[in-house]
Amino acid sequence: MQAFKPFAFAFTAVLFSGCNVTLPSVSMPTQIADVNAKLAQPKPLSQDEAAQGLKEALKKGATAGTQGLMKAGGFAQNAIYKILLPEEIRNLEQKIRNNVVLNAAIGKELDKTIEAMNQGAEKAMGQALPIFSNAITQMSFVDAMKILTGGPGAATQYLKSNTNSQLSQAFQPEIKSALESVAIYNHWTPIINTVNKNKKVLGLTADVNPDLNMYVTEKAMSALFQEIEIQENAIRKDPMNRTSELLQKVFKYADQN
């Protein structure tokens, strides 16, 4: 037993010495941190998520923009979008207002025309959403990615290029009907006739004959796309406007790319 003790001591020393050499140095906190970091990394944006996220954003912006303009006063009481008289008449308006005879003849007609134009634009807005919805539904993944990384206004430009002619065709009958419902041409025709009869007094060299229906249509469409772009850019710039998990993921990707 006395002889065995030195041998056992030597064996134990070699065993522990071997363990110290062969076992790797392990840092558990580091490993846990690496695992957590991998888990925290967002999953790549899929094609379906990109397309669906863009469609959701477009529907959100188009709906908000359209509904704001279609309500009563959406144009008439809006300092930015209120439709004023056509430029040819607007340039003469103050002269007409300052002329006792002309103001008595058509001053009130000018006011009725302005009111009717804005009411017509408000009523036409109801035609926009179905057209936008159709264009959004047909959007491809390639379109979605271009829009997503295209920066401010890219989605609005997509809608504009894909719906402009349809909107014009849909708006014109609605605006014409709205204008006629308030007997607009009973006001407009006398205005144009009076202006043309007095064109020398007003400093004109040629008759004025603007297409009122097309004029209001163009103003209504311009206001609509401006409002949609405001809504789009609000989603791009402010995460608080990304009101769903999908919108947050999709536009976080856009922010990084």
C-alpha cells in the first residue's frame, strides 16, 4: 500500500494534467449572446410579403387621400385644393368685381361657378377607389420592389401612370353631372358671353372658351394624387404610421435599402 500511494498520486496528476490540455475553454455567456443575436435577426423579406406590404400601403394611402377629398367641403373648404376659376377668367376676376356693371351682371354667377366646380370634384372622388383597387391588385412583385426602394412618391407615381386615363374617363361624367345638377352652364355660359363681349374693356384680344368640365377634372385628379403622395410619404418617413406588423417589416426593409 505504501508503494501504491506514489503511483496513484502520479496517475491522478497526469489525468488532471491531461484534462487541462484537452478540454476547450468555454464561455457560456458568449455562446448565449451569439444564439440570441441569431434569433433576433429578422427573416429575409419574401416576395409575397413585399408585394402584400406595398399593396396594403397603397390601399391605406389611396383610401385616406380619397376619403378626405370626397367629404363635403373636401375641396371647397381646403385652402390647398380649392378649385378657383380657370386662369383666363381668374386674371379678369378682379376687373369684373371692380366694374359695377360687370359685377352686377356676373359677380354672383362667378361665385356659383366656383361653388359648383368644387362640389363636382368632391362628388367625383367616389369613382377613384375602385380604379385604384384594380391597379393595386394587378401589381407584380417586380413593381412592388421598384416602388418599395424607389423613395418618396414612387407608389403615387405608379398609381398615376396606371390609372390616369381611367380616372379622367370616370371623373368627367361625374363632374359633368355635378355641374349640371346646379345648372352650372346657366352661370358659366353668361359669364363667357359677357367676358367675350367686353374683351376690349378687359384687355383681351381673343375670345375665352375654356372646357370647364376638363378643367375641373384635371384639378380634381391633381389634388387627389397630391394627397395620396402625402399619405405615402408619411408611411415612409414615420414608423408610427406603419400600422401593421407587415407594414413595419416591409418599410424597415425599404429604410435599409
